[in-house]
Amino acid sequence: MSEEDVPRSPLSRRRRANSPAGTKKRRDVWVTAEEEAALVARAAREKVTVPNLLLTAALSEGSETPTQRKAAMAELMAIHTLLARVSNNVNQIARHANAGDEFPQDARAALAYVREVAMRIDRAIEGLM
């Protein structure tokens, strides 16, 4: 049995098999010293090379793109603003309800809006998963 026939652990360090057509493209990536240190540290933790780490991260279907991450952050910031407005409205309704005997009609609309914002939060969180 030759060395090539011996099954290897999937966790062992080994370079990728050569492509039958050979290498087609080369990409150079410029990084800062801090980014290089972070890449080297993460590659060491995952026991892969830096190019392999970059390639698998870029081609992974499960990871989010920077554009998707920015959109999710913008959505969460918008939700934060909505919650600030809702809390102000609820505070005004509570002040009015405590001042008199009648329950304000605006309370129903405010509570419906709170439910709508809560559902929007749920959708934003589901989008991040």
C-alpha cells in the first residue's frame, strides 16, 4: 500500500488536490499588519493556511456578505429608532391614563404599533440566522 492509498484524517493539514486544468487565476490581497496578524491567528486556530481560510470564507454559502451585514445593521438601527418613538408614545399614554379615569383611545393604536415593531424585530433576527 503506497502513501497515497492510506486514508487521512479530514482534520490533517494537506494542500488541495491539483486542478486538472491547472491554476487559472492568481489574486493578490493587500492587508494591514493588524489584518495579517488576525488572519494568521485565525488560520492557526482552524489549522489551515491563510489562502485556504480566505478561499473557504469567500466561497461559503452560509456566511453573510458585508452588504448583507450592513443591511441587517441598518434594519436594527431603524428598529431601535422605532422603539424609542414607541416608548415615548407609551409614556405619554400612561401619563394621560394616570391623570384621568378614562383609558385613551390612542393606546390601542400604540399597542398595535408595538406588536408590529416586535414582529419586525423577529424578522430581522430570523434574517441574521
